[in-house]
Amino acid sequence: MDLYIDTAETAAWSELMPTRLFKGITTNPLLAHRAGLSYPQIDWAGMTGLAADLGAKELHCQVYGPVESYIDFAGARYEDGKKAGVQVVIKVPLVEPAIRVVPKMKSVLGGPILMTACYDSKQMFVATALEAEYIAPYFGRMLEGGLPAYEAMEQMLAIGQLASGNTRILVASLRNTDQMVSLARIGLDCFTIAPKIARDLLTDANSVAAVVDFENAALNA
């Protein structure tokens, strides 16, 4: 099982990566905007170096702009990762113009790819056919949009198994840890979560109360 932090806020990276709970970090233009960053002006070399210094094994970066620019962007990010000692994964949205770039991107650059913005189990066919390393269904957004999100996750697992199982389902857009538990029960084993949810993994009211009892017993013995 692998967990990722889903944010472009480097302060959250510095807070949470040292716990060693997380394999890596996932980002996208919307997360960068929320972090107050201008996506075209991001210092990717610096960000990649920080991710590596904090122990990340992977940093996921998303393409943007004209599709003709995707390969150059991806190549530069892979090079940043090589220099920093961290594996960069390039995120490509599941829309036709972007999908058409993936075969050339794979053949020219050879680096790992994640197909992102997945809302329908049929998109698992695309990701597996392209031999993408990951696909990211937007689970929370699917639920909130009235889509059968849990059923879709089961369908994606089945499609992936039929296609040899090399494309991992990295569930994104999660709203709470209960969703993680429910999805793990049906076989999902890869999640990217917001810092708020990551912090929730680190505490439980009953555990806190138990520690208080332990400390009181130790000090009052």
C-alpha cells in the first residue's frame, strides 16, 4: 500500500513527509494555485530537490498548456528528478488531445505517466492500453456529482486485473479517512490525500485519551 500527500504547499510537505508515512507527493495546477503559486513560474528544480530532501520517492507533476509543449515539459521534469534523485511521474489528463500525446511521450522519454481527472471506469481501458503506470480517479468529486463512485472503483479494479494489473489506481479527491477504509476493503491500495486528511491519520480521540491514562498511571504510581 502506498500513500501520497496531495498538495503544492511546501510547508505541508515539510510537516508531513518526515513521518515516513508517504511514498511521495502529488501536485497539479489547481493545487499550485491554492498554494499561491503561478504554475508557469514554478521553480520545479527547487521543488523536486525539496521533495527528495524530505524523503519522497516520487513527485507527480502535471502537464499544462498546448499539447505540443507536453513532451518538453515532461522531459524537463524527468531531468529535474534525475538530478535530485527522485522519480518524477508526469500527470496527463484523460481528454483526447492529451491522450494522443502519450504514445510519443512514452516512446521518446520512457518515464512513468499517470492518467488524471478520471471520472468513469471506461477510462481504465485507456490507461491500461497506453501502459500508464497510474490512473487517478477523482473519487470525492464523483460521489458529489452523483456518480456511482464505489461501483466504478470495483469496475476499474476488474479491468486492471484483466489487463495484467500493471496500471495502479491512485485514488484522489478523497474527503475523509472513512472513504480510504471503505476503498481498502474492496482492494484499493494507493491513495493521495490532502494534508487535512493526512493529519487525521495521525490522531484519534480514543488513543489520545488512552495515552493520558497511561501517563497518569506512570506518574502517580
